Amino acid sequence: MGLVPLDNLVRIHPLKAEPRNDAEIGRMLRRARVRLADVAQTANSLETRFSCAYDAAHAAALAMLRWHGYRSENRVTVFQCLEHTLGWPPARWRLLDAAHRKRNLAEYEGHFDLGEGAVQDLAAAALSLVTEVEARTAP
């Protein structure tokens, strides 16, 4: 804990302060790796691969937030906090925020309009995030 911008978010409630739980973080990162493996399975539909890449990114971003002693139930907040938890510039985490909006369109409105390139871009961002979080949180 102790990241001032995140402590401010605790005061206004988008975040909760919680003690770090290394076992939980490990489970999240394992889930992210499984999802990344599913992305690589080209027999899976494009929609499935997109969802898996998105889920991998979210699991890794949440693991990083948990490592710092915070939790959020808002997916966008989890991605936005990467600026403080991992030092990601806005251009990097905004790609994940855009994926969140596309995920919601697909999930709640049945609108999925993405090509292979967009899924690969998201998968590459998710892989980079998972790798960085694993390196930062390693014992």
C-alpha cells in the first residue's frame, strides 16, 4: 500500500484497501496464463479468443492491484490503475479500456465487430501485462 493516488481512490470508494494475498495473486496469474493459452488456440472462435485475451489482461491487472493492497470491482478502474501500480502510460492502459468497451458491446448487445488483427493486438498487450506483473510480483 501507500500509493497516494490509489489511497485517494480508497477515500472516494472506487477502490478498497485490503491486505495483499499472495496465494490469490498467484491464482489470478495462473488464470491469466491459461487464458493466454486459449487465445493461441486458433480452433477457438475469434470471439472466444478475444474474451480470453481480455480476461487474461483483467486478471493480471487485478493481480497487480492486489499486490499493492487494493481491490476494485470495477474493471475499468482496474485497468486505469495500471498507471500507478505498474507505471503504464495512458496509451497502454487505454488499449485495455477500449477492449473493455468492445467486450461490453459483445456481451450485452451481441455486437462483435473485430478482426484477427485486433484480437492479436489485445493478446500481445495481455501477454506483455502478464509478463510484467509476474516479474514485479515474483518472490
